[in-house]
Amino acid sequence: MADESGGATVDAVRLRLDIGYDGTDFAGWARQPGQRTVAGEIATALGHLFPGFGGLTVAGRTDAGVHATGQVAHVDVPAETWRARSQDVLWRLRGILPPDVRVKSVVVVDASFNARFAALSRRYVYRVSDTVWGVEPVRRSDTLAWPRPLDLGAMRSAATVLLGQHDFAAFCKRREGATTIRALQRLDWQRETDGVLAVTVVADAFCHSMVRSLVGAMLAVGDGRRDADWLAGLLTLGHRSGEVVVAPAHGLTLAEVEYPAASEWDARATQTRRMRTLDA
């Protein structure tokens, strides 16, 4: 269904899917043999509606237990089948998919749209409760219960150290051939009206386990075990730090993926594919 450049062929239609899911019972996004995954459930549903559809490309492969309210993927489907299904595709997907994953929008896009490479940024939110009694029961699946009081001011100050472009190797699980240089655009802690602490993390892209590692490190600062100087020192290591504890997955939600105007999708994808350096 796709040509060698990654675009849809003339007999196919490219669709953008906006997706939400409760990650509790999933082994992450990516399909794995013998495991229940988000991609597996969606691919199965699409297969019922669009036999012979092209591969499913996602903006961000979330880990096991991580949730999403703003995940984005694209898929190429046969044009003839799309014409027959387009009027009720969301209703049909609702009936096929399990209740912990929903396709919320299906839109035809130009073949130059690439959910992964055309993205400008990903926005994640991590929720933590530091109350003595724990987490509101109805939010237990997406909020971490922290056993010690957290200093909001200390975490906000520490967050400023991490903003900008750095080598985040200390916070990433190394993958062969992958860079750990990232540009962190936003790292903002707020105490919400229900008393829960929520941190918003925005970057053009993240390396493996980066968001949860950043949260884990800042929680150590927030409860007084570490300070901002320690956090700054981690950025100079150039390798994964054993001192950084990865925060549990269930507190993390992928909230939004931002894209440029359609006329800029090709240029953005080309830029994203380049290997990043600190001088770039």
C-alpha cells in the first residue's frame, strides 16, 4: 500500500488516526508475539474493515502501562474499501475495539503525512499524589502515590536546569545507533485543584524511558533526597546513570502530538530523520 518513499500508492488512501487508551492491561504500543498491545488491537480492528491495509505508523511507541489521550498514527487503506466504509468507520471501530482503546478520529490526509517523522512535538503529563492517604480511587490507574511530601518550588527550580538541548544519556535506556540528544521545550510542575502534582513535559522527541526518568529524578529532588546540582551533573555524564530511578509507568499519559501545516510535512520529516548533534 505504500511506495518506496513512504507515501501511499495511487490506489490507497492515507488516514490519520487520533487514539486514546488506558495502558494498564497493555504490554505497550508495539506489537509483540504473545502479548496484548495497543497496535495489535488496532491492527486487528482495521483488518476487519480494510483487508490488505498498509502498516500502522505511530507518533510515539509508549511503554507497557503508559496511557494516551492524544496518540496519533497513520495507515494506508485501499481506496475502494475506504469509499465504502468512510461514513461509519468510527462506529464500526467502536464495535470491534475493546473498551480500553478508542479511535476518536479518522481523517484523510495527504500521502506526505507521517505520524512519526512529521511531528513537531510530543506532550506528556505525569500525575503524582503526595497526600498522606494516597490517590483518589477513581484516578488510581493514572496517578502515582508518592510516600513523602513533595516541594513544588524545588521541583520547579530543578526543572529549569533540564530545559533546552542536551545529551540526555543519563536519563535514557541506550539503543544501538540512536542518539540521546534531545531538545526539551517545556518542563512545568503544577499543583492542580485536587492537590495532585502534574508535570507537563514537551520535546520534539524523546528517547527510551526519558520522560519517566526525568520524573523520577525530579521526585528525588522534590522529597529532599537530591538537589538541583545533582540533576545538572547528570547532564554531563554521557551514559545511563544508575542513580536515576524510572518512575512507574501508570502515572504517565501521552496527551498531544503537534504537527506543522500540511505544506510543511515533507520538510519536517526530512529534518527529523537527520541524526541530531549538540551543534545542530
